[in-house]
Amino acid sequence: MKRTHEARPKDWLTVALALCLAAASCGRREERGAEAGYDPLARAREAAGRVNNPEASVPPLCYTKTNSTSNPCWVCHTSAHGPNTRSDWELQAEYSFSEAAQKNHYENLFVDRRADIASISDEEILRYVREDNYGPLRRALAGATGFEGHVPDLDLERGFDEQGFAKDGSGYRAVRYKPFPGAFWPTNGSTDDVFIRLPEPFRRDTQGAASRAIYAINLSLLEVVIASDPDAPPDRIDREIEPVDERLLDFDLDGDGALSPGVTRVRRLPKTYAGGASNVPVERGLYPRGVEFLHSVRYLDPDVKGFTARRMKELRYAKKVLSPDRWARLRAQEKEQDEKDEGLLPVYAGSATSGLRNAFGWQLQGFIEDEAGRLRLSTEEEHRFCMGCHSNLGVTVDQTFSFARKVPGEAGWRVQDIHGIPDVPQLGHAEPEALVYLRRVGGGDELRANDEMTARFFAGGALAEAEVRRAAPGGDRDLAFLLLPSRARALALDKAYRVLVRGQRFDLGRDALPTPAVNVHATITNTLTGLGEANRVYRDGRLRLDWGATAPSSRGGSR
């Protein structure tokens, strides 16, 4: 008997496929529904022109009480170095604030959040920090009309290859670096990562064709330019880089008298970059025009290596849109000092929607969480918070921080991970950086509010230097041992920040401590810090690092 339903299996397959497609479509509708009404630009537009704290560029940590003994200021305020001729080490000895800044506007430092933290379960906060708020921001901004600012085009879900290049073809590359001392240590509440992108000509050969080899050379040249000592004589440059083919540059980078593939050291610098950027001069200590940085500040996830959570607290973007010459940079520094002496408040070009621009050619833009945890464009006042550290500051390298602290060579071209990074000294120092910081500050953060670091390394009131040295070159541990918090502290800090986010008063500070800060001034009444009188002012703070340092046990001290 002939079967009359031979096509049924095929029909069922079609039906099943249709059901799957319908379910996926439904899921997408639910996702869009969850994002319905999400306008990441609304808050910034609503707050346009409204600034409560005209000195929002002065960070909360500058109000620390030193008690004439604790000096966390030295890591930012230091003597001039390289093209950065700003020498501001005197600020360690004096609260040199305008009248408007003498009141500490950062009232969030004094909030007791213990009851609110207790109301959030560990399961709830872990679910929260493991949610994605970057993808929704990208989708929302892709459909935004009239937005002149930065639309993030790095697809983090696609990830990065073994050389740290973004798989989405955007041109971004991941940077692995040593965290800046103090507030940026994970033990103090956040992890972060950084991605760099050079302009299109730096990624192409002289014929205009895309070339990863050329791009790698140019990124390596920039690494040498930014991360090596700018004051060293030209014949004393020596920096490890990833293997590059110097024949493509037609320049002997390692100084061995031959042009070779696979060169891993730079001892000489060419006059220009390679390929399509061969008309761009190589300037020590300075970035070329058009370089971009994308920087995410994230919650802590204690179940992930490095504690880097998926959820972002902030997304920060910077682009060097102008390249002022030496005279213009000097004039910008002088102008700021003159205005400060006259009691004038800082003024920045731009707006929240376009980003604020400093006098050194950098355009900065930021996104921060709304009360629901979605990333929104920062207001103008919230943008001002970024300008203090990325404008006229003694320690910065061309107004930036992270790239100057890149792990040398190919080990530094990957997504951020502090495991395996030793506590090397700052350039010109003999002792490990974290050890010097802990010694000079007397605690694990600027406000000496990190009780866990105090208990670990200051038991009995004295710094356990031998324990800290375990993370130094030649020791048996690394930065992860020093800087990652316990699980309990990580979750407490996540909860504290979640409470702060719900309040949406970032104008009152974004440092979320579980308990009120004690070592911080509410008002500045005496402009002297007491550090000068106590002979505790240091002029040796450096952003760059001595990656060739050996075991410090037999070396002198940086005190």
C-alpha cells in the first residue's frame, strides 16, 4: 500500500524551524521591549548648562586628611618629566583650592551605606554585575538622531584574537597594563580595561592596503614613544616590543646594523611612523593626532579571573583631535596657572553631547549608569570630573595614564589581567611601586579607608614589607596577590556602588565606601597639608615603570 504522508518528516522540520525562528523573534521583541523608553542621552540633554559644583574637576581624593604623615598626593603631583613640563609637586604641601572648592562637595563620602548593603543579597548583586549594559548602549546610540558624540563601535562580544586585536575589524587593540596606584586598584572597588586605536593611515601600507604588520610596527613605535624614558638620550633608548619586521619600516630599530624580521627590541627611533603614516613625525612622549582610547570601569566579580565583571560602571572615551606644538602646550599650562592665581574657575570647550575638550587637544566623553543600571551619557558636570586628571597634571604622559604603564612587548597586547604582572618600581625608583605607595600613604588607598589592606599589610601598625615584596620581581607572588580583594569585600563594594547608582547623585561623588570616610576634610580651613613641615613631600612620582628591575632585596630604598 502506497504511503500518502511521505512528506510529513520534512513538514515537521519546517514547522520546528519556524517555531525556533518565532521564538528567537519573540526574544528579540522582548529585548527591545526591555530597552523601550531607554534614551541614554535624555539626562545629559535635560541637565545641559546646569552645574552645581564649578570645581567638579577637583577629585574627592584631593580632600584627604594627611595628619602630616600620610602622603597619597605624590603619585599625581610631581616634578616635570619629558614634554609634560608641568611641575606641581608643591600641591602635596598645600590645598591650593579656589574659594568655591574649599567646601568638599562630595557628600557621598560621608554616607553610611551599611543598612542598604545588608538589604542586597549576594545572589542579587552577582546577577546584577553579570548583566550586559554595554550592548544595549551601542544599540540605543546607533539609532540616536542628532547625537554628535562618540557611538561605541567596538564589539566586545566578538572578542579579541591572540595578539589582542579586536575580531570585529574595528581597529581597536587591547592593552594590558599595571594599574595606577590607589583608587584604581581592584581592592578599592573597580576593575577596568583599556583599548587603543590609531587612525586609518597607521593601519595601511604606503599603497593604501590594510596591513596588520604595518599597524603592529606603528603601535610598537608608539609604545616606545610613550612608555620609555623621554629624557633618556636617543642612544640610550631600550624597550622590548612584540616581534616586528623592521624591513617594512626600512629602519634599523635594534641597532644591529641589519634590517631583519622578528625584531623585539627598539634602541633607535625613526623620524616618522610607517606605511600610510610615514608623513607623521615620531615625537617622544606625545601621541599622534587621531589616537583613540576606550576605557571601561567595571564592577567586581569574585568568580571571574581578575574579578572583571561584565557590567560597566562607566565607559570612557578619549580622542586626540588636535596636536598643539610645544609653545601651545607651554602657553596652556601658563594660562591655567594664571587663571588659578586670579581666582577664576575652569572653563572647558564643548558640551556633554560632543564631549569636553582640554587645552592639549584631547576630547573626552563618558557614559555612566542610570538608576536602572543602563549606561547613559554623562552630564556636563559629570564630564568635568574627568577633566581634572586629564588636563594639567604633573604625572601624566600627554594627559593620559594607562598606555605609559603597558606591559612591554607582546605580553602587553591582550585584555587586561593583573595575574603574572610583578610589582615593578616606577622609573628612577629602586623599590617596588606598591611598596613605596603603602609606605608613604600608610594605607591601601588615598583615604586610608581600605580596612582589609590595613589588616593584611599593617598588622600591629607597621607595614609588613617582606609580605609586600613577595609580589616584586624575584618574589613568589604577583599583583593579583596584592591588589585583589576578598570575596566578601568585593561583594560589599559592589553593593555600596549599586546603592550610590540608585541615588543618581554623582555630582556628590562616585566613591562608594561601605562606611563613612574619616580621613577626609568636609571643609578646607587650613590650606597647608602639614607634609612640607614633616619633610614628607616627594618629587619623584613617575607614571612610567622600570620593567627591567631585578629582585629589590639588595637595592636601596625610595623613601
